[in-house]
Amino acid sequence: MKVPTTALTTHQLFISRALPHLAADPRLVGVAATGSWAENSMDEFSDLDLIIAVEHESFAQVMSERESIAASLGELLAAFTGEHVGEPRVLICLYNSPLLHVDLKFLSITDVATRVDEPVVLWERDDRLSQSYAASTGVYPLPNEQWIEDRFWIWIQYGTSKIARGELFEALDFISYLRSTVLGPLGLLRSGCKPSGVRKIEQLAPTLAETLESTVALHDRENCYLALERCLEIYRSLRSTAITHHAAAEEAAVEYLKTMRARQK
């Protein structure tokens, strides 16, 4: 088993207890760790992300037994599947003694090669899991910058209308969406980092994090307008010149924001 030097006892203890249970199930091919474990960047607050490779012919049966399998690995407090993040094959678990968040992603051995990172194999029955990883490369999805530009100025008009109407909680959620969907990923990408929303942005790109502070608004109409203005300014600074800019939509949305902000003064 390869263990990162920064891995903490809590995570190591769970792995040491879980692997014998998983290895005893003949339907399982292997187990690999992704996320912070694979990146050797774990700390005491890290989740544990595990890939559980399953024999193809047993996959449906194992999927129907995921929660009982998870319960065999420790004191399982609660678990739910990951449809909310577009990945129903993930079982998101909370274990006790000690408290630990563990994501168990069940995959057919025929599907493990398709991935966004480079997992670390912790256990395997034979070498099929290692071979699948060795024969392919994980590709993290990059932001589709044209997709963003095609929507961004419509989003700005939408956000402006929410502030103008006084739906400030809706506006706050919307500004957060821009930060995590547009500004964070583009800013991290320009900084040479994995564009994973705003995750670890304070550590990976502190200058960018400082810039984004001005997009964090209060429950106040003027403050929301200011934050939305900063969002569009930062987007303009990050936007690629290689995509098609929607200049007319941009001009109209910016003017609308200025008009609505001036009206409330």
C-alpha cells in the first residue's frame, strides 16, 4: 500500500480496517485512492475518496448492496448517493470513531480507465486495475470558455434584476455561482492550477483569492451591485481573446447594471 507522507492517522486507520473487508469480497477487483490522498496533500480536514473496482458481471449486484458494503467498513452514521453532483455511482458516507467523510465510488473494471486524475492503487486482486491506469491518462475537464461567454452577459442581466427587485438572497446565491462556476475556475486555470471551482483557492492562488474578496457581498442592495460589478470586471480580465465575444450583449448588460444601480440612489 502506498501511503502519502502527509496522510493522517485517521485516514490510514480507516484504510487499514477497510481493505481486508473489501479484499474478502470476490466480486471486487481492487481499490484505489483519488483526491488529496493521490495528490499527497491530505490534512486533518480532507475527505477520503476511494474507487472500488468491481467485476463487470457483478456490478449491478454490488451497486444494489453498496450501503451494506459501506457499513462493513466501519461505524457508518449516514450515507447517500451522489446524484446532486452528477455521479450516482458514488456513495457519500459519514463514519464515526473517529468522524470521517469517505466517498466510495463503485466502478466496473471496464470503466476505471475513464477518469479525471491519477488514482493510487491501494489493493488489487490481480494487476488489472494497475494495468488500466497505466494504459490511460486522467484528464481533468477544463472550463468551456465559449460556453461561459455565451451565457455570461445574460447572467449579469439576471443578477441585476434580482438585486433591483430586492431579492437579495437570490442575488447572493447567484454571485456565489459566478464565483464558483466562472471566476474561480478561470482564475485557477490562468494561475496554472486545476480549475476546480474555488476549492483551495486561498492556498493555490492567494492573489486571486484576495481579488475575489470584493465579490463577496452583504445582504445589502448597494453592496450586491458593487459585487456584481466586480464579477464582470474580473471576468473581463480573465476572458480569453481566442473566443467569440458577445460585444452587443456585454454593452447592454453593463448599461442595464449601471442604470439599475443609479435608480436606487
